[in-house]
Amino acid sequence: MKLLTSIILFATTAQAHYRFSKLVINDTAEAKEWTSIRQTKNYQDDHGVTDINSVDLRCFQMKPGTGFATVAAGSTLGFVADQGVTHPGPVQFYMARVPDDKDINTWDGAGNVWFKVASIDAVSTAGQKALSWPTYMKKTVSFTIPKDVPSGNYLVRVESIALHQAQAPGGAQFYLACAQVKVTDGGNGTPTPKVAFPGAYKANDPGLIFANYPVPTSYTPPGPPVWQG
């Protein structure tokens, strides 16, 4: 009986978590996991990252990449969550350009190289007493690659920040992955500001703490502002 209970508990817990393992390009999802996305350490159990000082907060990868997707600037790029985004919280997207002399499969993305390109935050509807999250229970989350982003090879980082246990510092959970993308037809923009992972967030950032009571009426995500292009 104890073994059966443990199995049921594990299954329930695993289903509450998720991983991002496929891209959606031009409305078509990749057929196989880890085609353009670096395989993450939660590929078997879908667990999240809780230590914001860990290098896992960058790409959570367990091995180098093996391929890339080609996407034109101005196009929509989506990430598929295997279980759906089953925790409330914001979903954010960052990009980092791979230096011309580096291999897209092995470049580590260290340092102040990441700029935010989109943030899907909480919304408040008139008459509601609580915030709602547009990405909650969605299978695919997406953003538009800015038209002004220069052409080149990029790591594209998706992060879903789960706030269901974030009543105190250290309670936020991060579900993230990095895709390898070749951007074509880009512009001449200069993306700013740029941040590092780890380093961009602190455990006591307001966007990483979310009280259950009193019910919050506003929310500001952590990290730099979105680069508008």
C-alpha cells in the first residue's frame, strides 16, 4: 500500500511540472523533442530550477545542442510545454547572439549577453479580485522575434516562473530551456540592456515573491525591461 501511494504521489507531482522540448515554427511543431532545443536536465522528470544562483538558470542543459531552427525576424516562435504550463506565473523570453567565431552547439551564453524580448505577465480584468495568467494551462507559449534584431545565430531562452510556492524568497520555481535559432532577414537594432544568467535575478526580487494573502492586485516580473527594437 505504501509503495502504491508513493507511485501515485510521484505521478501526480510529475504531472504538475513540465519541460520545454519542442519549437513551433510557422505554426508547425517539431516532430521530435530536442531537435532545436538543448536537452534539459529535467528531460525525465520535468522538475524545475529553484536556485537562482545556479548556472542551471541559464539553459538548464545537460548536453550541447545538435541542431538549429531557421526563423525570419518578425516571425512568431513558440515553445511547447509537454504537460502544459501547469503553474501560475509569468512567461518570459530572452535572446543572446552567438559570437561569429563560436559554435552555436557549444557556446555557453555566459556573461552579460541576454536581452529580454517578451514577457507575458499577469492581467487584471475589471470586476475580478485576483490576477490571472494568460499562459496558465497553455501547451504552447510564443513571442514575436523583433524585426530589428540583427541576423545571426542565437540562443533563445524561455522561462516560466512558477509562483505557487513563492510566498517567501527562494520559493519560485523556474521551468526553462534554450533553443538554437538562426535569425534571417534581421535589422540593425542594438538590443539593450543585457544581463547574465545567473545574476539577473535576486531571491528577494518583488517579481519572485507572490503572497497568497492579501490577494495581490498587481505584479511586476523580474529582470530588465523588454527591448522594443
